[in-house]
Amino acid sequence: MNTAYFTHPLFKAHDNGPHHPERAARMDAIAAALNAQPWREQLQYPEFTPANQAALLRCHPAEHIALIRTLAARGGGMIDGDTHVSPASYDAATLAAGAAMAAVDTVLRRECDNAFVAARPPGHHAEANRAMGFCLFNTIAIAARHAQSEHGLQRVAILDWDVHHGNGTQAIFYDDPTVFFASTHEAGIYPGTGRASERGSGAGIGTTFNFPLPAGSDGAVYAEVWNRLEPELNAFAPELILVSAGFDAHSRDPLAHMELQSQDFAHLARQTKRWAENLCDGRLVCVLEGGYDLEGLSSSLVAVLEVLLNG
């Protein structure tokens, strides 16, 4: 398999403050773990550019984009108690979206089989007109719209295994039957959305699936949920699968209470890769979301990356 890996030093420049869990050290830990792998040279490292205004506007109104850009230009500021804008945040966030778009391009043009985007800030909590939950722009939603607008895809699936519900992604596509969204997440924690009864609205009813799980859930629980999801995904028949790959369901993570290990994330990736091979010619792109224990994050990401590369 040919796997493309997208990252950039600018992702470290987004600064949430010295004690924030979503910090630049995440990128350092990932880089160190990846550099220790004998197969790292087998990865492709394509170049990419920031998302432009037109790409951002597919998911966010101009006022929201201007707010983030202006705050950054003024030296930064707080959106809420968790979500910060620093001088480099607008550039980092648009580059993160550009990386996800380039990953979609690379996979759909068959320049590689699959791809992983290791970027920050994360994106899946960002709603169309609201930055929240450490997220400024919804990176994976922008990538999905890019696949539809620039490549003509009719059906895109987004699977979110981050421990927190991807409320922003869900909200952006809630009434859209062309985007399938499924989320596994710990029940009762931030942001408080993602009930099993949330199934979409209007024409989008039946393309949203939520699996709120109790604290303490382990890899066996997640594997069973993934099995339950399979017939729904098969019925949707996506032309591309995107994954919001958060690693904060790891047992070491300080912001949640789940019991996954790195091999459990590898199992989810292996199943998802099989779905992509069966349904959409292997077209699969993973985009980093959460994961705040550095060892849990880096070991899990490397385990997933090895699955993408070697099976």
C-alpha cells in the first residue's frame, strides 16, 4: 500500500497557552514516535497549501472566517474558556484544512492508496458559525465538501471515533443526505450532544448515527459498535471514507474515561480500511482530532498509520 502523510511545522505555532491539553507537544510526540519506526521512509510526504476562502465558505459563513482571521491579526484572544486564537492560529487552521483537502486530492487522483493528516488545531467541534472545543474551522467537513465540489463525489462518509461527539460535523451535515456521519463517543461528557436518537433531519434523516458509550468501554465494546455500523455504511455506499481520528478514548487520556489501547485503534482502522476497499476502491483519509496523553496519542497514531501502510 502507498500511504501519504501530511504534517507541517506551522501546526506547532497555534498556541492555546502553557497548560492547555491541546498543545504543540502533541506534534513533537507524534514526530518522535514516527521517527522511531523502520517503515517511516515508505510513507509519501506530499506538499500542500492552505485552504482558500472559497473552500472555507463551503462550511463556514464569511463572518466566522473573518472573526478568526481578525482575532489572530490582533494578536489573539479567547473564543471561550477552552478555545483560543493566537497570532498563528488562522494560518495553522487554514493550513490544516488545506492538508485535509490535499489528502483527499491525493487519494482520489490515485497518487496514493490512503492518507493520514496530522494537523492541529483539531476541527470536529467547530460548527458553521461557532468555534468551540479547541476547534476553529471544521477541517474534516471542509475536506468532505472539497471532495464533492472539486471531484464530483455524490456520497461521502465521515466516521468519528474521537471520545467526544463531533457536534460540529454533525450539525453541518445534519440535513444532508449526501454525507453519512457516525460517531462513537463517551456519554455524558463534552459537548453533551450525540444522543442515539439524533438521526438527521429533513432529507438527511437516516444518515446520522450516534453511539454514546458508557465510561469504561474497552476495545471489545468499540469493535461491537463498528460491527453494528457496517450494514448502515454498506447501504449508504460511500465513494470516499473520512475518519475523524481522535485518540482520547485511550485509557491514559486525562479528558475521558475509556479503556482503549493502541491496538484497539489499529483494529478500528483495519476494519475501516476493509470497508474502504470493499466500498470505494480503498479511498480512505484519516484526520487527527483529539488525544491529550502524549504516549497514548503517539502510540495509537503510529499503530493506525502502520495499518494504513501495511494492513
